[in-house]
Amino acid sequence: MDIKKNNRRAWLTVLGCGMLISGSVTFYTVVIGNFFVPAAAALGSDYSNISLYSTLVYIGIACGLPFVGNWLPKIPPIGIAVFAALQSIVVAVLSFSQSVVWWWIGGWLIGVGMAFTSIVVVSTVLTNWFSKKTGFAIGLAWALASVASAIMSPITVSLMEMMDWRMSLLVFAIVGAVLAVPAALFLVSYSPEKKGMKPYGYNPNASVEEVAESGVSARRAVRSLAFVLVALALALTQIVSVINAYFPMYAESVGFAPAVGAIMISVALIFDIVLNPVIGMTIDRFGAIKAFVAWSCVGILSMLILMVSAGNEIIAYLGAGLGDTLYVLLGVGIASVASTVFGTKDYGKIFAYITIFGFAAGSVGGFIIASLYEGTGSFEAVFIFCIVTVVVIMAAVIGAGISGRKLLHTAEPAETVAEGELVPEP
């Protein structure tokens, strides 16, 4: 086996995953928000109505995820490319829309397609390709997507200054397709075995027994306490992580200039680029459970900083940047916790089932935060809610880690695999 060629292909897979994420997930959940205001004005709709697009994206993802776990090992690269293309095609069609209803329908369709190009697919693929530095690989893929989004966001604004929002949205969709579709076709492969290769960090001296006992079956996992706890942690992390989108509202509530809120989002995006690989490296170094809990404490610190940041823009920027920790934990953090708790045997199926709860919760996360602010007239209640929620998340992750050790210890032997599953050759 050519080790250099093998490892080079593994890192190209990371690049491909980053391109796939950026050309679908980050473009069509984050950057597309730049089009909401002009589109709402042109369609005669309220901003709140068109922003329901985001809620329906999450619902669409939750609808698509039940199929991802079973289909992912079997679906060819062109299948993933089709789901990536679907999202860009829908966004392109939205550039011709004459009613906000089409944004709702489009959001749901994009979400269904995104189920096959987002966190479950990327985490499963990179877990298959890396037996070492897995956390760093997943974090680096998300960091690459953040870089692409950080570049594309101001470009969309510039485009709308040169042409109308409809033509700009069409160009935006084309760029998304150019990134995601080739990546799905040529760079993102489900596993190294499909390429006749081995995972990065592969140990040729590992025994068959070690490989066979690398995890538990999906059937056993979904009936466990550990599954409930990881699903709870993901759902709650999804809810608190959406606070990034409400920084402009917070800035306005404490009397900052409108530009401050926009800069807070930009700072969070910059931190995201750095935090993704850094958190991934700490997961590889200290283990997923310990690293997740430690970085959750940083998330709590960010809320405390934001609570005292009124009147000081620099403190607000610091709080916003550190607050992105929660968003990063939603990706590489939860993915690594699930791998640690359940192993890699049926990881794709298990994580797909877990993620359904997360995206379902994400559809109401913004409503909870906005309701808390509107009900109290202050973001202090929002920050306290986030702190308490993060404490519950930490407890759930620790509990899942303890329960998972027992689950892995009692896992059924490799012979009792589902029909069609691959087992190591004797």
C-alpha cells in the first residue's frame, strides 16, 4: 500500500467535505440570509414570513435524515451530487419567485437535500477515512466551509449593489453548485475501502477482534440510555447555538449602533474558522467527552461576558467570538461524542437517528430565544437560559459517556450483523 497516496487521498476527502458543506449547508442556511430583506420587500412580505424558510429547512432535514443512515453506505457519488444539485436548483428557482410561499416550499426541499450533504454524511465519511486525527479532520472540513462562507457573504452584498437581488441569487446558486457538485462526484467517497485504500492512521497490526468490536449495532444503540442522552445533548446544543443569528437584535437592545451587531456575526464567523480545527485537535488529544465539557465551559463564559458587555463593543465582540464555541460543538463536538459512545460499526445509522432530534429542535430554537427576549424585554433572560441549558448539555454528555462504556462492553459479536453489512475478513 502506498502510504503517501493513501494519506493524500484522505486529506483530499477533507477538502471535498469542506466544499460540499460550503456549497450547501453554510451557503443555504447562513449566507442566504443576506437575501431575506430585499426578497421580502420585493414580494410584499414581512421579514418574519420569509425567514420561515430557515425553519422549514430544518424540518426538511429532519424529514430526510431517517433515510440517510440506511442509504449512505449504498448511494454512489452521483447520488450525493444529485442531492447537492437539488439545493442549488431550488435556490436558482427562488430567484424567479413571486410569492413567499415558494420560499417555504423551497426551504423544505433544500432541507431534504441537505440531509444528504450535511453533518451526518460528513461526520460518517471522515470517521471512515480517519482512524487518527478524526476530530481535527471533521473540524478542518467545517473550517474550510466557514472560510468559503466568510468570502461569499460580502460578495453577495456587492452583487446586489451591482445588480438586483434576483440575478444575484441566481449567481449565488451557481457558485454553490460549482463547489458542492464536483466535490460530491470526485472527492467525497463513503469509505477508503471503496477506493481500495485504508483509513489515515490505519494500524495493520490491529487484530480482527479489535476491528469487529469497534462499536455496537444501531438496533442496540437506539434502545439505550446513552442514545437518549446524546440526542438530548444535540437537541439542546442546536437550540442554544442559534443565538449567533440574534446578535444584531442584542446589539440594538443595549443601544449599540446597527453595525455592531453585524460585526459580532462576522467576529463569530472568524472564530469559527479557528475554533473548528482547534476543538477537533483537543478532542483527538483529550477525548471527546472531556473536550466537549471543557469547551462547553467556554460557551458559558461567553454568555457571562455578553451579559456585562453593554456599553463596551470590544467586550461584545469577544463574547460573540467565544459564543461560537457552541456552534462548533454542534458539529465536530457532538459527532465525536457519538463516535466515542457508540463506536464506528453502525455510526452513520446511529448518528442519523440522533440528528433528527437536533434539527427538529433547531426549528424552534429561534422561536424560544426571540420569545424570551420579547417576553422580558432584555437579553439577560436569554443568556441565563443558555447557561442553564449548557449545564444540562454537559451533564447529558457525561452521562452518555458513562453509559456508553457499559454499552460497548456488552456489544454483540461481529457475526451478528445485519444482512448486507461488511465484516472483516478472517
